[in-house]
Amino acid sequence: MNLKTTEFRLVSGLFAVAYLLALLPLHTYSASINSNGKSEPTRNTRRHSKGSRKETVYESLPLQPSMVMVPLDLQESVNPDLDPDVENLDNFHLLDIMGEDYDSKYMSLRKPSEMDSNPDGKLLYQFTKDQLPRGDMPAEIEALSGKTIELSEGGPELKIKFSRKARRKIQKFFWSYSYCPVRYRWKELSIRFWPRWIKEGECENKRSCSIPAGMKCQPSKIQNISILRYYCPFSGTCEWIKIQYPILAQCSCGCQQYSDSDYYT
């Protein structure tokens, strides 16, 4: 094989790779092309049809979040043409669009009085009548119910000489001490969301939740609520669509994995 043949194959291979990369945007764009070859804006399938929603190209990607993270505020455009007018803010019509998705526990049609009387919000403690946190006991604390404690994986075991009643009190103490409540406070969204007032949660971190100290309360569970978003895909074409808005539902004691500054690094 001479030098010219080798150069020809190398150039041919580079052209083939460039051609495949050029086809990728076409494959993504084809998801919004109808049978007539015309481009159509994506519409909210829950509002306009009762059938099952087709999986988009991005949703089919094998991507999973590495941890539970509270989203940042959306950076809105200052263009007033994207705001709904008075005719598009009729509460009765918007309630009809929301249907059963309207949840007065997490949303409000008017500014809640608590925003002025209690701007710091309220801590939600979920305990049983026996003064135990609701939910499943952490595995590390449940392990204290045995007669021995494994010092390390596959290592020696330490015998615990406590009565069953004493072990239960120790479990109750550690479980209650490491319990992480959620602080809920009302937040006002932009005029392009409805309902405009949403109750959001955050973890309380005024003290460490572990013994010895060091661990902090971290977001551990997110639940989605449905609200309306005024969406203008094209100039002069706007409509209310349903979107999923994440709300923090649970905090758990653990090692701190990120800080607020990590969002901007």
C-alpha cells in the first residue's frame, strides 16, 4: 500500500464521520415533522389529547440525575409581548384547564397572607402519636436493635449489653435527633405562570443532624405538581400549557454533597 492510497482512505474516513455528524440534527428535528413534511410546534399532549404521549428523543436518552437537587429560578425574558393579557387571566377558565391537578396545599390564586405575616415560612414536623418520625426507620438506626454491631464490613462485631427497652430508647433518640423537617414558604412566580403563588420547600440546616456533628439535612425526595405556563413558541401564537413544577417533599440527614455555589461553578 503506497502513501497516496493511505491518504485517500484517511480523507474518505473523515468525510464519512462528518456526514454522520451532520445527520444527527436532522434526526432530532424529525421528531417535530408531521406526515406532510411540515413543521408543527409541540403542544401539550395532556391538554389536547387523552392518548399516551410519545417518548421524545431527549427522554429516551439513558440520563439520570446524580442526586436530588432543588432547581434554580427560571431566567425570564423581559419582552412584554410574551406576557398574558387580562383576557388570558380568567381564573374560571384556567381552573377548568387545571382540572384535578389544582392543589390548594401547594398553590394559591391570590397572594397568601402568610407571605407578610410569616415570610420565613413554617417547619413541617411529621411525627406519630408515639413521638416517632413518620416513615421508615433508617437502616443504620434499625441495626441498633440487634445484640451486636458490625464495626466494619466483614470485620469484628461488638456485643451490645442493653435491654430491649434501652435499645428502643436509643433508637428513638438517634432517629428523632437526625430527623430533618422541611421548611415551606410561599413564593411568587412571574405573570407567565398560573397559579402565580406556589409553596416551596427547603431543608433546615441551622445545626448538624448527626452525632458526632458534621452531617447536614439534604434534599432526598422531590414531588412534581402541575401548573400552567404561558407559552409563545411563535410570534403572535401563545397558549397556556401544563408543566411539571418540582417541590421538595423530604429531607434526610447525610453528608453534604453540594452547596449553593456549586450551581454556578
